[in-house]
Amino acid sequence: MKNSRPEEVKDMDTFILEACVDSVESAKAAKSSGADRLELCANLVIGGTTPSLELYRRIRETMEIPIHVLIRPRFGDFLYSDEEYEIMCREIRDFVREGADAVVFGSLNADGSINEEQMKGLMDAADGKKVTLHRAFDVCRDPWEALETAKRLGIHTILTSGQEASCYDGRELLRDLQKQSEGKIEIMAGGGVCEEVIETLRQITDIRSFHMSGKETLESKMTYRNPKVNMGLPGISEFEVWRTNEDAIRRAVMALKGGKHVKKQ
């Protein structure tokens, strides 16, 4: 396994805004509004799953921006069967061959600890590409143990809300995680990120990386609607579309302007 860990976070004045998107339209909106990179997924409405190769390819051919690809085979927990693990490994190899800049995944044991065996195999499949441990970190049993495991594995980034519903609520843990990271792993704040949250977290933590979707709900353009049929999860309308809001991303970028906001990674 090639080590994807950064030697150090070299420029502590640099701020990164990562936009989570699940469509070409949202990717375009994020880039035009100043996002530094994308986390590409499908089905953002259920927390994100692995995107299709064709979605990735279309975004890659449409614009130049770093793309980190989420690998998550299904909605739900992060306790993966052998079959799910095999699928994840194959998907990682596919996206690495396609030129993805990084991959994003996480695997837990039933007791809430990091599944080191599966994580090592997934990182082997990544073949030296940077790896982000996603918010599986937020439902692990011990964040300090998980942080040290991530360091040992050579993970580049941990995406976390500080084990709370939002990173604002988890701000104290985020501050402490950033200190314990010792510059050996990037702590990226996610979950409820907006311009106000960025301004607050900048004041109380040394975190330099933020993750947001900036999503808005658009009304479907369907004129004929059958209200008796629901195709997905209860409570989610079939006649709504989620998209990245350009103004939300732009305001977040402006909130980072107190730092040296440059393109990176």
C-alpha cells in the first residue's frame, strides 16, 4: 500500500472549500461560485452513495477542477459485507483509472471501531491516491482512537462534524481533533457548513478545510403528478430536485477570504 499521508500541512494560511455535488448542474454551480474542489456522489438526499462513472466522466470533460469521489455502496450504516467490500474495491480501481484526484470512504466494525482490514484493502485499491475518511468517523465509538488509527493507516483527510448533527454543535471536538492531528492529517469540517459557521469555526479552531453542499430544493417542472405513488423514502417528494445554490457557495468562499484562499489539491 502506498502511503497517501501528507508530510505536513505546509501552508496553514490556506483555506479549502469542498463542495459536495451529485449532478453536472451542481458541479458547474460550485465551480463557478469559487469552490476549490468537488466531492462527487450520487443520491445526496440520502447522504450520498457512489456516483456513476458516466457522471464522473461528464463532469471531468466539462470542467477542470479536482474531483474526490465518494465510495459508498448503499444507504445506511458502514458495516460492510464481503460482497459490498469487493464492490467498493472495484469501484475505487475504476475511478482511479479514470483519473479521480482522491477517493472518499469509511468502514466500521460492529463495535464502532475502524475496520482496519477493510480500510487497508480499500487504500490498496486507491493505489496511492489521497484518501478521505468520511463521516463514518462521526458514528465511531471513540474519535481519539479513530484519529490515531487514521494516522497509522496513512489517511490524508478526515471529514467530520465533531460527532454531532452539525459541525457547529461539534465545534469543541473539532478544535481538539485539529490539535491532536499535529499537522499529520487534514481535519475537514462538514455538516451544516455555511458562511456563518465558517466564520465561527475560524475563530475557535485552526481548521482550514470545509465541506458543504449548499443545496437548495427546486420544484419539479412536471405538470402532471400522481400523488398516490411514492418511489423512494417516505416524506421525500418525487417532485423536488436538489441542486447546489451558487450564492451559498459564493458566500462561503467570501467567509474564507480572511485566509489566503487559493486553489489546491
